[in-house]
Amino acid sequence: MTRILGIESSCDETAAAVVEDGSRILSSIISSQMATHSKYGGVVPELASREHLRAIVPAVRLALEESATRLEDLAAIAVTQGPGLVGSLLVGMTYAKALAISKGLPLIAVNHIEGHIHSVVSQNRVELPALALVVSGGHTHLYEVREDSTYRLLGRTRDDAAGEAFDKVAKLLGFGYPGGPVIDMLAPYGDPRAVRFTLAKMKGNPLDFSFSGLKTAVLRWFESRDMREEIDARRALLDENFKPSLDQWLAVTPQATLDALASFQHTVIEELLRRAVRSADEIDARSLVVSGGVACNSGLRRAVERERLPYPAYFPSLGLSTDNAAMIAAAAFPKLARGEFADWTLKAQANLALA
């Protein structure tokens, strides 16, 4: 039995996990900073770093305790090298280095995006080559996942990530941060075809994404209406309750706004699936992997089911969709087998590319 401790601190979640033999998750601890950042409408990098410093030691200690693992039982320690916020990455990397040095353990550097892919691949029998759609608040990428564990970038966003577009639209309309889950919650109560948002037409690589035009279209829709009263009502609700219920949100959201939310989400999903399906066809993919925080979106999951694809589509469990350390530990196992270890000069890379 081979165990790896994974440490993830690329953005606003401090996570530690122990994974055994590449797929069995013995523990997965996530310390969220959502309450800290929500009042600012987004992640504040300096605050994120400070919160990681507070949480990293307890998170690792709890991950080891829950998995009944001693540091001496580990085969290696895996840590996210990037991409992400440099200050946040440095907290996890520094602590991982200290543990590895003190116990004489190998250190394995993991790309955060590769971790998201392994959140699915490690838990399912995914037939390769596969098309991976990694979609979150910081990433919207299409990769070919090859049989030799290498990757080829097929398409990426040229501006906002899909999750970022969700959050910005939600913030504009007074739904707070993070806004993606709120839009997903309310979209079924609106008409997805009530507001006609135009799909992006890309010059150059047709597999690239762009969400800035859609975001601007929502802004124009917003500016054409007097929404001050309903936005004030939603902000007052958030001041009273950090996580309002569905009924509370519906009480302060008119039908026209519900229709706009449904139309916005429908357009984002159509953009994602249109390019994912085209990419999969181009590489003769045998599977589709959808991962990242937006993989939690119930509308996206239903749309993939309705698509009736000629190959299986895999999503991570909800617990593995958002940032976590189990995916980092799982992604380290192939590197452990190949002897791909980092040395103590390892540096955080905010824009680290996977391919």
C-alpha cells in the first residue's frame, strides 16, 4: 500500500489529503475562506495568504489523523506548484518542503489543472484518449489526455474563465460572491430562451472561448432597466444571512431577472459543450472528462446527459469538483512511478502551463 500526502493552496482553500494506491481517498480536509472573501466580492490575495498560514498546519495534521497515517508511512508529499496566486502557493509549497526535508521524503510538484483532471481519472475507468474540459473560476481549458499521460492544449479562454463570468454577473445583479452556485440554484425558475444572448464567434482557433462579450451583454440588459430596488433588497438579504435559502432568493428576484439568469447560464453551457464536443470529435476521443468548480453546475450536468454523446462522459463527485488536495495526491502517483521528483529549489509559478 502506497500513500501520498497532498497539499493544495493555490487560491482560497487550504486543503490536505492522504490518498492510497492512486485512487483510494483516506482523508480529504478542506478549510474554506469563503466567509472571509465574500464581503469583498472576490478573493483578496493578501487575505488568502494569511488564512492559509493559519490553516495549513491544522489541515495537514487532521488529514494524517483521519487516515491513521504517520509521516513515516508516506511514500511522498505532493504539492500544487501552480497555476494560482503566488502568495497562496508559497504557503503550501513551503510547508510541503519542510515536511519532506524533515522526514527525508520525496517532494512531487503537481500542476493544479492536472489535479482537476485526476479528480475524475483517478476515480473512474476513463478510456483514453479523452477530451478534458477543465472549467472553474480561474480556468477554462480543453485538453487531449493521451495514453502516455501527456496532454495537448486544444482551446482556452481568451479573457474571463467561465466560473469568473458567473461570479461577475452574480455580483452585478446583487447576488454576492461566489455567485455561480446561486445562479445555478435560480436558473431552473427562469426561461432560458427569454433573453437572446449571442454566442461568441472566434477568429483564429475556433476551439477557444470568450465570455467577455456575454458578460457585456448582461451589463447592457442590466443598464436598460431600473433594478436598484431589487438589488438593494438582495444586498440587504446578504447582510442578514451569509447563505440565503432558495425561497429567500426567490422572494427578492423578479421573474424577468430569473429569465436573464437562466438565459445567461444556458448560453455559457452551450458555449462550453459546443467546443467540447467539436474538440472530442477532432481527436476521436473515447471519453469526455468535465472537471473543475463549474463541474458542480447542475445545468451543465443535465445538458451533458441530454447530449447523448457516443462516448461516456465523466464528472467528479461534488466534493472533488472544487479545489481539494485529494486530486493533487492522485495526480502525483504517475510521477512517483516515473521518479519525477522536485528538489528544494522548487518555485511557485502563478501561470504554470500544463501543455
